[in-house]
Amino acid sequence: MELATDLTVREVAKAAETVLGRPVNVTHETDIARDLAVDSLALMNIVMELEDRFDLSIPLDRLATVQTVGDLSELINTLRMKA
């Protein structure tokens, strides 16, 4: 599962770069709002980008628990396993 998570973290970084228009360096511990300076609108755009990349839907109520890139990565991997 660790490899899938690492690949997902890279995809989260790519999606953030696309939305923010700048390079980002992320780890599992990167705080999305604080470390990447992402507001709620940018987060929604990143989520939409990730939904397209992974061909899945991320429920908004599940995003409430997401604070770090690792949290988002784990949520995506969980949703991919259920799909």
C-alpha cells in the first residue's frame, strides 16, 4: 500500500501545481492550507483535478477530515479500493 500512497502523493502534488500555477514540494505531512497556502476554492479545484485524474468522486463530507497531503492521499486510495 505504501507504493500506491507515494504515487498518489505525487498526483496530489501535480494537481496542486496545475491549480496553483507554481511548483510545490509535498510530503505526507504537508499541511494543505498552511504549507501550500491553499484556500477553500483552490482546494476544491485541486479535488476536481484529482477526481478527473483518478476517475472517482470525492464526497465533500469526507474532505472535512483532510488536513495534510497524506490524509488526502489515503482518502483517494480508500475510495479507489471501493470503486
